[in-house]
Amino acid sequence: MAMFELSHPQPAGLLATAPRLGFVTTLVARVQAWDELRRTRKALSRLSDRELDDIGLCRGDIDTLLR
């Protein structure tokens, strides 16, 4: 026969994990932002100097803009 101790109230489902969800949500958002910057930097690095000049950038601007 199973015994349960009911003297300690247990937090209800989602409310118990809310602080962890906030951390995970923040972590996911930061990883997504980092990945977007990485992809943008990669795409801009693939452009020729003339193409960069057409959009008003030079090669040295890429790292400065994406910080």
C-alpha cells in the first residue's frame, strides 16, 4: 500500500515552474538574438565592397553595427 505525506503543501503545476520558465524564456530569446546577429554578420560579410557601398556601408562597419 502506498503512503503519501500531505503535511507539506505542494505548489500547483505551472505556478511552481514559473521562475524557471522565465529563465528559459530569457535564455531562448538571447540565443535567438545572437543567432540573428550571427546570420546578419555572415550575410553582410558575403557582400562585395561595391554591394556594401550601395547600401552605405564599408567592411569595417559590419562588426561595429552588429554589437
